[in-house]
Amino acid sequence: MRKVSLLLLMQLIAFATFAQFTLYGVVKGNEEPLAGASVVIKNTFYGVSTNEDGSFLFRNLKKGTYHLKVSFIGFETKEVQVNLNGNKDILIELQPDVVLTDEILISATRAKEKTPMTYSNVTQEELESKNLGQDIPYLLQLTPSFVATSDAGAGVGYTNFRIRGTDLNRINVSIDGIPISEAESHGTWFVDIPDLASSLENVQIQRGVGTSANGAAAFGGTIDLQTNTLQKDAYAEYRTAYGSFNTFKNTISAGTGLINGKFTFDARLSKVSSDGFIDRAFSDLKSFFLSGGYYTEKSVLKLNIFSGFEETYQSWWGVPSVRLNNDMEGMQRYADHWLYSEKQTEEMINSNSRTYNYYTYENQVDHYQQDYYHLHFSHQFNENFHLNTGLHYRYGRGYYENYEPGEDFADYQLPYPVVGEETIEATDLVNRKWLDNDFYGFVYALNYNGNISNFTLGGGWNTYDGDHFGKIIWAQYLGEVDINSDDLKWYKSKGLKKDFNIYGKYNIQLGDMLNLFTDLQYRKINYTIEGIDDDLRDITQEHDFNFFNPKFGIFLQPESNQKAYFSYAVAHREPNRSNYVDADPNGKQPVYETLRDWEAGYSVQSSNFTASANFYYMNYKDQLVLTGEINDVGSGIMVNVDKSYRTGIELQTGWKISPNIQWSGNATFSRNKIKNFTEYVDDWDNGGQQAFNLGTTDLAFSPKLTGNSQFAFSPADNINISFISTYIGKQYIDNTSSDKRALDAYFVNNLKMDYSFNTGLFNEIVLHLMINNLFSEKYESNAWVYSYILGGERYEMDGYFTQAGTNYMIGVDFKF
């Protein structure tokens, strides 16, 4: 009997130790339930949105003390401590905020917790801990399916990125809901707005088509950046960092806090410089950010003015594979086959195999500046209706400078000079290719937030006006031509693009478990190009598009800690400027692309563990890809392929191993294919091109496996140590699936350490140490290739973008 009693007692103790409790609560504001309020248990993976009656529920909680963070637009965020030793019901009352907050500015374009789309959020704290000078793509590269690459090899200067293998020209980027993707190229180069991360509150990355946004089509992803929100208290910060390749970053920022309960002013000034890993690939980057706001209980009027300047030495050519592999015979072939001059070949042979830069002219630079003016106005009519509007203007101007040896005067529309009795037909010269452009428009969104449904009517109208021209600034021979004459502008063209869109988003909650979502967008585009290009071809043309982009989704929440969704979305993308300008005027012209995107996901959370899986199938019609085809002057062009697709599964997990050790990771397994692909290769023996029917092939730069891992260890509240790993699988650099033309898989590990402390003079001092590529992995993250046939054999001319070995950054933040 004693044994039985002892056994029962042990079971009772075990039950008490591992007992699971339920926390039920209701969130109210102004004595009314708040549907859609965010409730997060801090230091756990738990987070939910309240139901139509303001209620929320957390199951399977262990005995202990929990800290809840509760937030809702228009109300002050509240933190609540709950001591849980049994099932418990609580009521949380939020107080109306004395002023309307900035989160309302982005509410129309952001995916929310119950939006059935695939997305990731990156917080200000995550950005700050990594922001030691590298470009924004390097601060986002731990998100799923994201691949970043650097021309200069260390993440400072020109960078590139892909999401699910989709290049930056197909990814919509916006700041506070205002589009910043270039209207003609569709791309975003964050080097033009350096250190923007120091003025960001958070970033949301939507993968796939995502929700409707303004500007360029989201054909593989959307990056939505929110600038700093209202800080009610005055502050000042100075951040500095120094590291490998003479990289130096300085940032000064300050804010007044809320003055007289209504006004606030914030400012930031930044400078980043680096010599780069690649020879001569220096960067000189400057930026500022100014913000002024007027806040009332129902309205926000906010003006953001920011600007970025970059001068970078060109490192756009990469390292030929023959140089990487120390292939002397292959390097000599570059001279024998007239790919390089004898001098250029000699320079390549005598260079370092990993830091070689094709360019040697001392001022072979890219020089560009962009100025942004964003005026936002938001007004809350009542608890259900609010309006967001935004006026914007951007002025961009700059050039890239080129040294060109042995150029024919006729190619520059110049007469042949005569020296004595000799007619000069060619000369060495330096030219600048300019882009001078204006981009302006407005965006708006009227939002209704009810207890069981939400509706947004939004859209925008934007105009891009860009001048493209080239000018000779020096030549060995010019004859009677004045160096300051307009005759030295050998080409000039204009691009005028008008983009209008309107969308409606509707979400309805049917009970506690089911949400239905629909999002319908109409987009109208008129694009006109006039003038001649740098090869003296007339490129005058006009195009009109009318796109209808529907999206539908279902969100399910069978339990408070489980979520599932399914969505179907359609996107259309018009060809960009280079697609039109490079096309053969006598051949098939590029047409718009269509994407049909299916997404389905499931996630589960507990206090110490979270896991999610997302399946996607992105089916393309008429996707524009490189096939090797050329135009009438021999330049490569992009061609529509009938059928192609991307499909995969994205896995994410997080595990709080102990109170001070946490692991998070993600992995993407994918297939990315073109059906019935035909490759074209230049035939130098007979002229023209040879065609090769290859059947189904892999899409270029689309690894079958990508993954990230981060172990975070906090031995004390003010010390954080992270070991970060990134794996990128093999990538083909053209669309032929040839192992001869591929980037090897690479596995890179970084170590990050932060230590913070307080002093009498400073509110906080934070020390940072980042060691990148800890084990000095030799890898290349991007490449290009050109193939030709000579003497009956196939050869390649290529460029691989090598990345730095072990390198470091040390930083310190002073916060007043």
C-alpha cells in the first residue's frame, strides 16, 4: 500500500511540475473590444491577434511569470505581467494615444498576422545589431530564400540580391508605402541611399506575389521599409565602426522628442567608405535623413527629406574563370581570340587571382545622387475609418565614366580629324553616360477596420521622366571640335512612364478559426521612349498596358498556437527599358510576363519552440530570360520563354534551448525550371548563331537549397553572442544546366558579439564585433558568361564575383 501511495504521490508531483495552463484574455479600448490587437508573450514564440470580440487565448503554458506586450493602432502599447499558477482570465484596457502614431502610414501595404501570404518581418533591433556598414541586402540575408551578393566582395558598395532566385528587377521595393524601385529598370540599388538602415523602424519581406503595392510589379517578392516612427523623448546617438579593407562608417542622429505634445524633428548624417576587397573597388558613400512631424490625436502630417550620394569604382566585370584557376593557356586565349588586348591580358596574368579588376583607368567610377521628398498625411475619422495619403518627388542624376581605347569617330557621330595629311579614324577617349531623372506622384489608402472585417481602397499615380545621354569629356584627337560643344553628346534619349493603379483589399473573419481575404488590383501603364541609344540606333517606341491582378486567400487558426493559410495570386510585369532598347528591331519583340502564384503554409508555436512550413508554386507565362540570342548589333537580349516555374518548400524553426540560448534556422528546397529551352551560341566560324534544343533546364541563379542558422547565446542581459551560418547551393550562371557554367555551393560562417553598458555620461554604450567568413571560405556569389564557337570548339568568356575571406568590423554606439 505504501508503494502505491508513493507512486501516486510521485505522479501528482510530476503532474504539478509539468502542468499546462490556459491564459484567456480580452483587450479593450474606450471600453470597446479591440479586434486585431497584437498580443505577444515576451521572450517566447507566442503571439496572436485578438478575435472580433477582443479575446485571445494561450494554451499549454507552464506555471510561471509571463510578460505580455499588447498593441493596437491609435492606442498606447501596454506591457502586462501575469503570474500563472492555474487557468486564468484577464482584462487588458488600452489607453488612447495622445497622438496618432506612424504605424498607420504603412497599414495599407503590409501583410498582417492573419493575411494569407508568405512574409518575414525584420525588427529595428535586428537591423541595428548588424548595421556596421554593409548594404541593406546583407542585413536581410538571414530571411528565407534570400541571397545577397557584392560586386566589391565585402557587402559595401554595389550589392545585388535575389528572393527565391528572382532578381532585383522583379522585386517591388517601397519606403512607407511609396515606391522607390526604378520605374524604367524596375530595380533598386541601395548603394544610392547608403545607411538607410539607420533610419528604419522595421522591414517586411513578402515572398511571391504578396499583397498589392504601388510601383513596379512584385514578380517574386516585395520589400517594404518603414522609416523611424515617433519617439516621444529627446535622444542623440553617435555610431562608428571600422574594419577590414579600410572600411569606416560614421553615423550621427538626434531627435527632439515630442515638443508641446505636437511637433517632432529628427535628423541623421552618415558617411561610409571602403577600399573594397576587389582591386580599386573603393566606395565613398554619404547620406542624410531629415524628418519633421505634426501630431494630433486624430492626424499626422510628416515630411521626410533624405538624400544619398555614391561614388564607387567600377567592379562590374568579375574575375574570369581562367584567372581564378590560374589557367595560363586560357588567359592567353583571351588575347589570341581578341577578347582582350595584349596589354589587358598581361594585366590579368600579373594580377591576384581573387582580387583582379578588369578596370585600371583611375577614374572608372560610378557617380550618382538621389534626393527624396516624401510628404505624408494621415487622418483617423473615427475608430473604424482612417485615411493615408502621400506625395513624393525624387530627383536623381549621375553618370558612370569610361576609358575607351581605339574608338571610331563615326561611332560618336564625329568627323574624322586630319593631322597634316593623315586622316585619323580612331582615338582613345573618356566618356560619361548620364542619367538625369525625376520621379513624382501620390499614393493613398482609405482603411476601414471593423470587428469582423477590414477593407482598404488604395492606389497611386506616378510619373517618371528620365533623360539618358552620353558626353565625351576627353579625347586624344578631336580636330576642330570644341570639348565643351554639344556635338560631344553623341546620343540622347528620353523615357517617360506613367503608372496608375487602384486596389481593394477585403478581409472577413468568420468565427474564431476562419478568415477570408481578397485583393483586386487594376494597373495601367503608358511608357514612351524617344531618341537614339549609345549604339546610335533609333529606339523611339510607345507601349500601353492594362493589368488586372487578383489575389485570394484563406487563413485558418484551429488552435491559438496553430495557423494555416492558402492563397492564389496573379501578377503581370511589363518589360523594362533594357528589354525594349536591346531588342532586335527586326525580330520578335518582348511582351509582358504573367505569374500565377500558389502559396500554402502551416505554423505551430509554443513558449520555447516554433516551426513553420510554406509551399509555393510560381508558374510563369512568357518569362523574360537570357537565351544567348543577340540583336542586330550583336548585343545580348532577353527573350520570352513560353513556360517556366519555381516550386519549393520553405521551412523555418526556432528553439529556445534555455533561458539564455536560442537557435533559429530556415531552409528552402526548390526546383526552378524552363520547359523546352533553346540556347543560342555565336558562331564565329560561319557567322550567325547555332541553336541547341536542351529541353527542360534549370533557371539561372536559382539554387535548389539555401539555408541559414543562428545560435544566439546571452550569458548576461548585456552580452549577446551569435554564431551565424549561411549555405547557398550550386547555381547555374546561364539557363543551360551546364556544370561547366555554374557557381559552386558555399557555406559561410560569421561570428557576432555585442556588449552594452551604462555610464554617467551616456544612457548606453554598445560595443560590436563582427567577424565575417570566419573560416575563410573561398567562394563566388555571382557571375556572367558569354559563349562562342571558334574552330569548331565552344569557348567561354566570363566573370565571377569573388567574395572576401575572413574579415572583421568593430563598432561602438554612444546613446545619449
